[in-house]
Amino acid sequence: MFARGDVYNEWTQLPASDENYTEAAENGCQLEVRARINGDVVDVLVCVYAADGERVVEHRESLPVSQWTVEQGLERGRDYAERIAAGESVGLPYAD
């Protein structure tokens, strides 16, 4: 069970289908990335949870649909999640 936060809960309030990716990293972190079209943006949700289910990062990013596809947004989110889970400082202003 994950300690979901406000960002994840807000994401689930919009009843829209999304593409998703999940992974269990070697260090036990759980990664969850979701992406969907929301009007003129691709919304991307990046979640990383510690092995014990505690939240490491939950972040929602909006990318312009004129420049990004859902698949590209999902790949971007996956890259961020994997780097965060590996302990890298990825310079993300939203890493909480």
C-alpha cells in the first residue's frame, strides 16, 4: 500500500483514460508514471514510493500537446522517476 498524497488524489478526480507505466526498482522503490491528454496539454503524473510505501515524489506536469505526445510524456516521466529512484539529483524544482 502506498502513502498517496494530494497530487495523486487530484489526478484521480478527472475521469479520463491514461497510459501508465509501473516498475519495481532494484532498490525496492516503486515507480508509477501516468500520462493523458487534457485539453491542449499532455498531463504527466510521476510517482516514486520507497520500499516501505512512503511517498518520495508525486508530481504532475503539463506539456503542450502541440509539442508532446502521450507516449513522449510517459517516457519523460519514466526517465525522471527512474533517476529519482536511483538517488540522482535531477534538478527538478518539484522533487519534494
